[in-house]
Amino acid sequence: MKRKFGDRANWRRVTQRQFKSKFVENDIFTGFVTLYSIFALRDPLWKTYGGHTFRIADKGYTWLQYYPKGAHFVVTSMFDDKGDIVEWYIDVCKNQGVTDQGVPWFDDLYLDIVVLKNGEMFLLDEDELDEALSRGQITVKDYDMAMETAKEVQQVIKSGHFPYFDMSLEHYQNGFMNQ
């Protein structure tokens, strides 16, 4: 299991960045929200899902990330250099926390859900979760929790009640992290 940090300080692809983080507590969301802005990088990052290839990191791209308190997932909203959403990426995680420096982190449980702006949804890395269990890197309890979390998140998305899509678009357009 890998611990991932919101500031992506070890991401060598990105050579110039800005990172902001703040704790939010309101009726809709409680947890940390981070903004990761990419100003310069070695090479753009491309991903392919279901026959569609997308650039998810490049100069001028911004990632708005939500760490909902007590949840076993983290949501990353990826915006291109024109401010259009590219995709939402949901990491299933075991735990979340924050460093003494105020940088949110999560312990990645391998499973990921990608939702494209056209609504297509993909569950990724089930093979990595299976392999982690067979190698003893996670427990059966971790495995079951990851599968259940992914299933629940997918159901909420399908029902149209996943708040992070509209919230991230509104936050990005309103410059939420600059308030």
C-alpha cells in the first residue's frame, strides 16, 4: 500500500507547481480541499480508458482534490488549461490524514474509479488489489472494504447523487481556493 500526498512533492514529471490546501466544514462537505496547479513539466501525462485517450496533466492544468473526512475515497477533479473538466478520478483508500505541514495524504488501496465528462465510468486496477491480497500486502478486511467502497461510490454516481462533480465545477469556476 502506497501513501500518496496531495502536494505530489516527489512527482518528478512536474517541474514548476503551486499547491494550496484548506480545511472546509459546511453542510455539504467536511474535509480537506487541495488545489494543485501545474506551470511546467517534462512531458504531458496521457491516459486511455475504454478507447478514449486523454491528456490529464500538462502546462496550465489544475487538479482540485477532495479528502472527505471519514471516507475511504479521495476525489480528484482534473481541469485542462482552458478550465474544462477532463475527468474525475476517485482513489479508494484505507486511511486519510494530514502532515504537520498541512499536506493531506491517503493510503491508496489500489482500486480507482474514473468518470469522464461524458458520464462514462471505469473501475480500474482490480488486478492490483487482487495481487496485493495474494502477496499479503493488504488484509482480507482491507480487500473487502476496498471492494465495498468502490461498489458504493459507483452506485451513488449512477444514482446521480455524487456531490463532487457539481461541487468541483462550481469551486473551480468561482476560484474557491483563492477565497
